[in-house]
Amino acid sequence: MFAIKRELKLNNVETSLMRGNAGFKRWVYNFGLDLLTASWSFEDVLASDSKRLNAIKKVFTQITMQKPEHAWMKLYPSTVYQSAFIDLKDAFSRWRKGVSEFPKKKSKKKGDSFTIYKTAGIYPVKGEPATPFTNRVVINEGKQIKLPGLKTFRLKERINFICSSQTFTVSRTADKWFVSFTLDAEKLPPIIHPIEKIGVDLGVKVLGTCSDGSKYDMPASTTRAKTKLSKLQWRNRQKILGNKKLKIRASKNALKFYRKTQRQNARIANIRQDTTQKMTTDLSRKSCIIRIEDLNILGMIGLHKLARAVSNNCFYEIRRQLTYKQAHYGTTVELVDRWYPSSKTCSKCNHIQDMKLSDRIFNCQKCKHIQDRDENAATNLENAPNSKVRLA
Ligand SMILES: [Zn+2]
């Protein structure tokens, strides 16, 4: 499976249609989030999040949506609210598992997005068997795309082959709109990997240090872009974007500044995404087995300072990318137990000693082996005993 993301070329009418869809999704998501958290105060009701959400969905479709003041909701495809509930369910299960923080309300400021998909609808025709295309949209070559439940839109860059997909996500970053969808096709022929096994130590300063000696750095352009952003924010530190309670309207200049920051943030995110994509593709081409540390993401969220570093360095994102690239590249991603002392162990003699976070060099007290801290950790990850390793 692989994903395609293309920028949409929208006119004003189409842009407001997309905004409307995203607003509808946001409304439903926040509605579900509010009701679900409120339902926890009824102590006599024992039900899982997912059961509660199903009940909330019924309330939404049978009561809320039928109110005359909510007639506008019927202008949008039903899959928009369906997928809002799916997203909410995912957000809660990620939170329960400890991979994410508690789901937050969606806000317009965070960008817009919504998901639509083709439903089986009136197909398959009674008595006729369902075909693989029953609930798929065929996407033709060219610069146009038909979105299920909506109309046909123009693309900035063409799609070079005929393909099909079921689910489409439309999103806005700064002032650009994108559509993304996944294809169930193998893009690449099987690959012969030059290395059998590699250990990668994911870090804060260096993005990844590998047991074969190679390193992946965050490009200097992120630092530059971040400096530019903080300068922009400092110079405009007095600007406020209005206040609804005090009935202050946002000034034109404040809006301009707000758009500028959004674009700058998008640029930083793009560089980061580009870097991690290149790194994970490179690793997946290089080695058959990739071993990374199984980080305790929840534990790290607790530590405030590290949390920022973690989100900056997108540990979770790298792990996600490596995992989904397994299918293309025929790799196996293995997670090394987070209690395995990869940075405290000597990669030569297995002697374990205490290491401070500030110690950059591993200096073995027993066999006098000297190695860069991260390289030593990467080697240990590669050689970790199988009992400490699980599949991603
Ligand atoms: Zn040693």
C-alpha cells in the first residue's frame, strides 16, 4: 500500500465548500468529544468508549441533525460525520494505549481537514456479487479527481496512472489545500538489501545514529526557519487576534501576521516531513531488519522538556513511517524493549555503567573501550538479545 498526496487547485466557491466540509467535521468531532467526556459523570453506566460513541452517533443522526437549525448539515456528504466519529474513536484508543495525549477539541486555527469515502450505497445491485470496485473510486490519469459525495476538482500536479481508492482526506495547511489517498498496489519491485540488520538510535540532536556509522541530521534550514518564526513572533508579540468576549475584532495587520506565522509553521513541518521521509526510505532500502528503541511516549510526554524534543524529532513519526514502509521494501521493523540499557552498556564487553544525559562519549570502565554515545547505543540495539525484541 502506498499513499498519494496532491495539491488541489481550487476557486473561491470550491474553497468555501472545502471549508464548510471541514467545519462540519470539526463540529461533529467536538460534539462527540463533549458528550463522551460528559457521559463519564454518569457513574452507573458501564460501557466502553466505542459503545458510548455509537450511542452518541445515534443521538447525532436521529436528534441533532433533524433540528431545523441544523439543516445545513444535510448539504454535506454523510461520510464526513461518519469519519469524524471514526477519528474520535481512534483518538480515544490512542490515548488509552498511552501513545497520545488526551484528545483535544479541534480548532480552526489548527488547520482544516476532513475525510470522505465511497460507500457501497445502492451497490451491489441485489442478486449481483460485489466487485472489487463496488466501493472504490477509479482515478483516471490526468489533472482531475472526483471525490465521493462531492464533485470533480482540479489538481496542480497530474496523476500518471489509473488507480483506485476508497478513502480520501482533504486537508488545508496554511492557505493550500491537499487531497491524499492510499492505493492498494505495490509500487516497487522487491529489493535486495545490502545490510542484514541495522540498529538506529533516535536522538534529539542527531535525528538518527546507525550502527553502521551513518548519521541523519536535521537540516540547518529548520533552525533557520525556526529563527525566522521566533523573530516574527517576537516582533508582533503585542498583536492580538481579537477577543470574542470583549468584542474586539482582529485587525487587518493581526490577520496578516497570523497568516504569515501559519505559512512559516507549514514550512518547518514540510522540511521535517521531507527529512524523516528521506531517512526512513533510505533505511528501508539499506537494511532488511531495522531495530529501533520502543520508546515510552506517554512517559516522555510527562517530562515537559523532553516532550518538546520528542515532538520536534518526531520519534513516533519515524516509527510510523518505517512500519508502513515494510510492505514496500520487504523490511522488518523491530522494537527493542525500552528497559534494555542500550546507552549504558558497552558494545564491546557488555559491561553496564551509569551514563548521565550530558555524557556524549561512552568510556568503558572495564575494557577502556571509547565510542560516541549514540553509536554505542545503536550497536547495542543491533545486537540486542531476541528476548528483548518485539515486532513493530
Ligand atoms: Zn567495555
